[in-house]
Amino acid sequence: MDYRLLKYFKAIAEEKSISRAASVLHITQPTLSRQLKEFEDELGAALFYREKKEMHLTEAGLFLKDRADEIIDLTEQTEKEFIRHKEILFSGHIAIGCVEAENSDTLALILEELVTDYPQITFTIFSGTSNDITDKLDKGLLDLAILLEPIKTNKYEKIRLPRKEKWGLLVSESSMLAKKQYVEPADLTAMPLLCSGRREIQNMLQVWSGNQFEHIRIIGTYNLIFNIIPLIDNGVAHALAIKGAVTDWNSRGIKFLPLQPAIETECIVTWKKHRALTPVVNEFIKRIKYAFQAYK
């Protein structure tokens, strides 16, 4: 029996008028009249009769009202218990590591949704390089992470995020390179370069630059972009980075030049294999999967 129809029936019985009940229920009078007629047809009995411009319950209606009150009260109580159970269940903490990338806003979007639904949840966000984050992930200090490929993920479960991360060179607007639309391997010959300390990134640079790699002068490595912005701005060196990590710096005398041939990598949401996950972490993962289920 349709719970919604029972509520309609109960409202008419209490208001003794279809028009007043429709107002209470915030639906139109014709809609409520039609629903009542269909409900009576389904039951095979009239539930009301009219007397002095009011709706009164028939014998069948009186019988149903007792049952309807019980069903509605039980349903509402069950809903309240379920909400209370959710509040108890989802009142934990989640610790997430996140790299600087275009896909970093995915974390904010999912967290915003999760905390809105379950206000008791608290969270910690750790920003760093993929190496820093995986170290904490392995030690159990983080529940899951958003990492930038290339990275070894044999011991992790993962969900690939849809947006590509474009690699390029960060240069000062006063640099000669700033006039170019993109950067080719030959452009980096003898130029002072800053690069991530991760071995995977340096290998990627070596493959991209080919036989020019031996002429590329890496004068320093870095982990977070904001530490090297003054060096780029002052023309001390250029830096290999992804566009998504420097969006906020584009208007501060720094220019991003994409690599040619282009390099695009992806971000992944990852967590340790065979680790027991809390309900909060499982819910976060479920929402990530749902958000990107159409992405292959």
C-alpha cells in the first residue's frame, strides 16, 4: 500500500475537506481528488461520504484510518531511527593527502557534500608531493590520497580521475621564453631548471627530451610550488610543473608554457590494499565512484 496515498487519506480525514487537505499537502485539489478516486478503486470500497459539505469516513474508511495511523507512525519512527543511526555511524574522522593539481578541487567537492550530509564528520587534509603522501599512506597516517601520475601503485586500490594534468614550464614574464607559445626540448638546453625530486618525474623529462636531456641543467629540486615562485619570478630558473598547480600564480608575473610534444598525465584517488576502512572512508570512496562512474 502506497505510503503517500495513506498520508493523503489521513489529511482528508483530519481536514474533512479535499480543498483544505490539498492546501495542507501543498498539492492541487484536482490532483488530490484524482488520487483519492484511484485509491478507492484500488481498495474496491468508498472511504468517504459527503454530508453538510464535509467529508466523513465510511465504515471502510474508519477501519483504514486505524491501520493508516499505525503504518504512518511506524514509517515516520523508522525514518527517525534510520537518521539517528546514520548520525551515529557517520561521525568519524577522515585523513586525506592531496597533491597540487587541477583535480585537487575534486577533494573539496566530495568533502563539501559529505560534511553537509553528515555534519559530525571531521577531516584532515595533508598537502605535499606524491612521495610525502604515499609515505604517510603506508604508515596509516592517511586514509586515502589524491596522487599525480606517474607513480607506482601496485600496493594501492585506485580510481582514475577524468581530467588530464598538462605539463609545462613555468617562466618569468621577463624571460625570453615567455614570448613562445610552447616549449620544445631544444629550448631547455643550458637553461637553469627546477624539477620535482621524484625519480618518476625526472625519468618522464628524460624520455620527453630525448638526446637533449644531457644538455638540460637541473640546478635544484622542489616539492611544493609556492616555495619556488620567487626564484622563477626573479629569473633565477625555470620550473617543470603541471598547469593545475599554478592556476593562482598566473597573474603574478609567472607564465605557464605547455611542453611540445605535449605531456598529459592523470590523477588517481588511492588507498592501501587489504586495509580495513572506516564507514566514513567507505562512504567517501563510494561517492567518488558514483561521481565518475561514466568515466573509463
